[in-house]
Amino acid sequence: MKSKRTSRSGTAARARTAAGKVRRTTGATDRRRPPTAARTGRASAGPAETPAVRKRRARRIANILFAAYSDARCMLDHRSAWELLVATILAAQCTDERVNMVTPELFARFPTPEAMASADTAEIEALVRSTGFFRSKAKSVQGASAEIARRFGGRCPRTIEELVTLPGVGRKTANVVLGTCFDTPAIIVDTHVRRVVSERLALADSDDPDEIERQLQPLLAPSDWTRFSHALTFHGRRCCHARKPACPGCPVARLCPWPQKTAAPATA
Ligand code: SF4
């Protein structure tokens, strides 16, 4: 496979001109070819998968993952929607475990949105420092808390339209809060969900979290959206790892079109 690609690109790179001179080309011929799964690393279910077939496959994947990860849930510790909002802001580019180590002291020191809003920013920064990007996270946590105190009477808003107006809050954070605290159907596209559904299972064909959310919505009943998101996150953490997925033990391997599935180790 590798030698074939080398040969094709070598031919393209050394095309002869009419004068007989060897001319290096830009590889434009290659760029015109539509991307394939093998070249992009993203799986494709192929043209034969109609929307109805994809829906059925998604349903089967969801049922298997629900059974495999019956303990799937939001892993960020919290006692209120506001605390979960803050924890989710802190969880960007950071593990849930690390955030859970930081938030008890943060919420003990600043137990309400009002207290967080009037805090010394440097003190918030010091408390959240170990989660990384601590200056921008402290700014977002304080800004969102100030808006909740000022515009929403200290209570976390319950709609996505209101939530995304808060500083540092995008659709992912808003959906975490809605799906976990307010029982509102929400598809949460974190880094694991993006990888598993877009690159591996081919239930979506975009890298953009908002577009992935839009493509997943019609595949399942809204009542399953949040549960499916958590199950996908667990699957990404425990099995469909970014570097070397554990395909031989994967419960949805038969429904996965990823062309680079890992093989079971050879037995002696
Ligand atoms: S078969 Fe492999 S790549 Fe496909 S979902 Fe399972 S672990 Fe991920």
C-alpha cells in the first residue's frame, strides 16, 4: 500500500514538460481526488448507507453502548447547575479527575455566583491553576458567575439560548448543564464523542462539534441524546482510545467501518 502511494506521487512529482525537461508538479491531481477514509483517517460508511440505514445502525450502536456502559454519567462533581457550569469550564483541556480535585476548595471559598463574582480574580486563578489555562478559565468562571448573579438572580439559566450568552460558555458546556441538571435532551460533543462518532463510527462526517451535534440529533430519540453522549464518552475513554483503540474487545466493532481497526495480539 505504502509503495503504491510512493510510486503514484513520484510520478506526479516528476512529470515531463514538452521540452523534455523534468518538471516538479504541485500534486494538484491528488488534491482533486475525493478524500478517502484511508487518506483522511476518518471512517466512511460508504454511499450505500442511506439515512434510514444509518439510523438503524446508530440505534444498534446506542443499545450496545448503553448495555456496555450502564454506569455512564457526567463525571464532574457538583451540587448545583452553577457548580457544574463552573466545573465544565474548568474541564476544557483538562481531566475530570483534576477538576474534581480543585472544585471542593473553590466552592468552599466561593459558594455562590455572587461570591465568585466579587472575588479577587488572582485568588480564583490560584485555586484553578492546576487545570491549565488558568487565567482565561478564571476570567470565564468569574464572568459567567457575575452574569448569572446580575441577569438571572443567582440561578443558572435553563435554556441553551441563555446559557451560551455567558462568558466562556459554548454549546458543549451548555449541553452538559442542560442534559445533566435540567433533564433537557442534549447531545454533548466532547473530544471523545467527536473522535468516536466522526473518525471511527462514521455516524457524522465533520470535525466541527456543532455540526456533529446537528448530524447526531436525527439519529436517535431526544430522550436518548444525553445518555448516548455519556456512553460515547465512556467508550472513548475505556476502549476507542485516540492513539490505539482496543478494537479486538470493542462491543460495537461489527458496526464500525473504521478501516484501521487494531488487530488482536498474536498468540504464541
Ligand atoms: S472497532 Fe475500534 S475504532 Fe471502531 S469503535 Fe470500536 S474501538 Fe473504536
